[in-house]
Amino acid sequence: MLCFYAWILVHLLVESLPLSSSGHLFILQKFLCENLVALQKYFFDLDVFSDVLHGVTACVVALFFFRRWFTLLYAGYQEIKTNRMKIFTQKILLLVLFTGIADGITSFFYFVFKNYGMPPLPVYVGFAFTAVALFVSTYVGEVKNNKRQITQSNFLLFACILGIVQGIALLPGISRLATTYTAGRLLGFSHRNSFAVSFMIQWPLIVAASTVGIYKLYSVGLLSQLLHLQILLVIVIGGVGAWYALILTEYCARKNKLYFFSVYLLIIVVLLLLSDF
């Protein structure tokens, strides 16, 4: 069970970092916890439990952005009071459409990969791609400080671009957060908006995945067995760790120091190549 606890902690922590959670879980299972294969074979599908854990990530993200969301809603309330309901409605509708289009494109990638299989991409290639993306975000942060917003004139193009990037990030070793954040910076968003938009287009997907995962485990009677005290304690610890990991990631993005994660990833790539992985 120790390997299972480690799997939960790694899953929750890495989800809040500009790293690939699936890539790290794959390495953990391959090199350190081979008995997780037996656990998956005879008891339950780890992918389903992974979907359940996305619910924890969704809660952490919601708490992290609570102040910003509350500010948006309060501003909307003020506009309603001043008879500017139409302006507020347009803003919300624009964000909903933006997120829906991006997630629709990502879902297309998901179903293609699910039905036809993932391309044979080694995990170290995905790690290297993520490292390059983080280096690019650092460079963009030094030479570019635009404060572009989502508007009626650009939302369709930007949603399509970010949806494609998020879909590509389904490949092994590629970080969704790193690539969508970098794409946002390249499109001209500030670090703050790039960070927020990255999680905005992720949030509905992980809420949906978590709901489906909970239903699947509940329908076969495994949910109550899995969520006993020890596992719940590990999940709580992982959730707290994810909160601080998210704070660390935002700090590194704000200070333009995400390249630290690039260095870490390149070390992992070298180790994987030396191990003849």
C-alpha cells in the first residue's frame, strides 16, 4: 500500500506543477512500484482512481482562484446595480464560449487517442518538449510584457490554439500547464492571465472526469472501500501539498523562473536515456 500512497501523493503534487503528472506516475510505476500493476490488474483501474483525484485538484484550483472569481462576480453585481447587466453577461458568455471551444477541441484529441491509441512517443521526449516550453516562457517573459485580454475579436482563434495545445499535452511526458501557460504568453497574455486561463480551460474537464470516475467506482461498489481513513488522510496531505505547489508555481511564473523546472526535467531526461529506458 505504500506504493499506492506514493502514487496518490505524486499525482496530486505534480498536477499543481508545470510537469507531466502522467509521465511521473509512469516512471514511479515502472521503476519503483511495479506491484501497482498487480493492484490495477486484480482490483481496480488506476486510471479511474486518477480521475477521482482530479476532483481534489479541482477543489485546490477553485480555492486558489477564489479571490479572483469573487472579484469578478462582485464586479458583475456592481454592474447589475448600475443597470449594466448586458456588459457583465457579455463578459461571462465570452469566457464560457472560450472555455467551451478550447475544451471541445481537447476532447476531440482525447477521443482520438482513446480510440486509435497514443502515438509511440517516449516519455523522455515529452519531458524534453516540456523543458523547451518552460525555457520559451522564460524568454517571452523577459522580452514581452503584453497585457492582452480575451475579446470578441480574438477569442475564437485563441480558444482554438489553446485547445490544440491542451490536446497535444495529453501525450506522455508533456505538461498541460507548462504548454498552455507558454502558449498564453506567446499570444500576448500577462503571466497572471496566462496562469488563470490555463486553469480556466482545465477546470471543467477535471470536474467532469472526477464525476465520471466517482460514478464508476461507486457503481461497482469500490468507492467506499477505497476511501477509508488512511487513504483519505493521504489525499488530504496531498491536497495541502498541491496547494503549496500551486503557490510555488505561480511564484516562479511571476518571477520568471520556471526554467528551474526545465533544468529538473533535463536531468530526468538524461537519467532516462542513461538507463536505456
